[in-house]
Amino acid sequence: MQTIQFELAKEHIALCDLLKLAGVADSGGRGKMMVAEGLVKVDGKTESRKTAKIRAGQSVECMGVKIEIMARES
């Protein structure tokens, strides 16, 4: 499984936007479809909320990619 470290610029990011910005989905719409299809896990559990707030310290898995969310260092 490929691992990507994603640096969070704000307090949180919507799940569908994260999938797009991390390059797992080619658009926000595709990210929403992936969530609706049950292809996305947050912290090991299938997530059904397309705009779930993802925060630093969480991890997201989809399509063989693990995204580790990190806080931006000041």
C-alpha cells in the first residue's frame, strides 16, 4: 500500500476534497462517488459522509493508498 503524507493548512478538510488534493480522485465529484461506493476508510472504518471533517492525526485509505494527515508546522 502506498502511503502519502498530507499537510493540513487549516483545522480540517472535507473528505472529498482531501481525496482530490491527494491525487486519489481526479475531481471532487469522483471523490464523493468513491465515498458513496464505500471505497473510503477513515481510521480503519468505512466512511459514508462525503464531507466528513478530516483532522490532523487521522488516516484515510482508498484504492490502495493510505493518506496520513499531518498538521502544518508553523
